[in-house]
Amino acid sequence: MTGFDRHPDGPYYAVIFTTKRTGGGDREYGEMAEAMARLSEKQPGYLGIESVRGEDGLGITVSYWRDQASIKAWKALAEHLIAQKSGRERWYQWYNLRIAKVERGYSFKK
């Protein structure tokens, strides 16, 4: 998935999606995750994404958006609705989603 290593002028929004995977279905899950990443990149207001998953199935994906209207439009997109349903039925034991306003950011890179 695409990284997010820039800091646009704030504020902008972070959608923090923390999940615990069920066992199995890795190929189908990976395909859906990649499809959603490609689709999100085409959405108005999309800024980037960061994602990690541990061997224990715990994952955190943070997507960044220009405004709350962009987040609402992404949530309601038909293809995304299908992925959400599949996640609840097949791939996640649980998930938590939080939306945070980012006022500023900075980074260090050696």
C-alpha cells in the first residue's frame, strides 16, 4: 500500500482502522485490501495511507483525507460497502474505527 510521508497544510483528517483478523482467507483478503487501496487513491480528498499487520493478526491502517465530506463519500461508495460487509462476515474478529483531526505534523528521516 502507498505510504504517507508528507505533511500537507493542516488541518486534515486521519481515519484509524484497527482490526483483528480471523484465520484463513489471506489471498482473498489481500486482493480486497489492494483493490480498496487502489480505489481510495482515486477518491476526491484522499491524501494517503499507512498500514501494518502483525503476525498475531492485529492490524492498523490509517488513511488520510482532506475533509470529513471526503471520508463520508468514501464510506458510502458501493465497492467499499461490499468490502465492509465481507470484512464483518469473513475477515475480522473485531475492528475499531476512529476519525481524528490532524492539526499539524512533522517528521525526521536519516
